Amino acid sequence: MSVFGNETDIRVMNVRIDDDSLIVSLMDGRTISAPLAWFPRLANGSAEQRLNWQISGAGYGIYWPELDEDLSTEGLLRGAKGNTVGTTVGSTGGTTGPTSACP
């Protein structure tokens, strides 16, 4: 990656969750941090459930199967907040309804 280039790679490299924040490291070196309170399913999940995540959507999404939460890097970069329990956040950060998320 060139220091002066416009190259970006918003695929997920790593995910961490602490008591207050969701922290996503991207392949291009950037880090996205958002309040955990923005994502009720994650906030209400146990620490063990939050640790059980997988990369989805060709690297552009994060899926927590036990919590049925699906977030995208695009949505996180836009500042999109999660929805209340009972709805699913789709790959673009929008609500897809009460059905299961597709990783």
C-alpha cells in the first residue's frame, strides 16, 4: 500500500469488543470504533457469544451466529447504528426485518 495512494481495503481483519465499544480493524490499517450501546444484540449478548464472530460477505461483514447479528464495514464507516432486538442489520447496515441474517 502506498503512503500517498488512495488505496483502501475495508475488509475485516479483526474484531474486538470491550465493555463499552465494538472495535473493528480493517485490512488497510484503519480501525473503526463505535459504542457497544449502538448494537443492542451485541450489548445484550454474553462475552462468550460476542467472541463467537465470523467474517462474512467476502470479508466486508461480521456475523455473530449466536446473536443473529450481521454488520458491514460499509455501515460501520457510515456510522450506522444497529437496530433493536427483533430486527436484523443487513450487509449495508439497513434493516432487513425479523428474519435470520444471511452471512
